[in-house]
Amino acid sequence: MGAKREWILIAGILFFMIGLLGAGLPLIYSVLIAVAIYIGIKAYVGRKNLKLRQAMPEGICIHCGSKIVDAKCPNCDK
Ligand SMILES: [Zn+2]
């Protein structure tokens, strides 16, 4: 995850936390929920990236996104 997306995620969770505070939730619960969501998203993204790497050990084509077979793209390297 790039640094910019990281900050967008943090900003989104901060706004969500402020929303919870606005809804009358105590600060400590709002912070705990925000941290739990952040950790949950990080864990989800990490698992997804790991699965993607395991499913595509040779990577994907930067042009069309196809799975690379024998270091070639079946669509672009004909
Ligand atoms: Zn391709």
C-alpha cells in the first residue's frame, strides 16, 4: 500500500471516528473502534496481497493484467 493511500485510509478512519463521537459514543470507544478498523483493513490488504502473490508467482502483465506464463504475457507477447 502506497503512502498516499495509507493517508487516505487514516483520514477516512479519522472522519469515521469523529462521526462516532458526534453520535455520542465516548472517546475511548471511538478510538478503539477506529484502531480496530485500521488493523482489520491492514490485515485484510496484507492477506489479499499475499494471496495474489501466491496465485501469481510470476506476476501479472503491466499492459493488460493477464497472468504471466513462462515470463511472457499470453495476450501481449505473441
Ligand atoms: Zn499483457
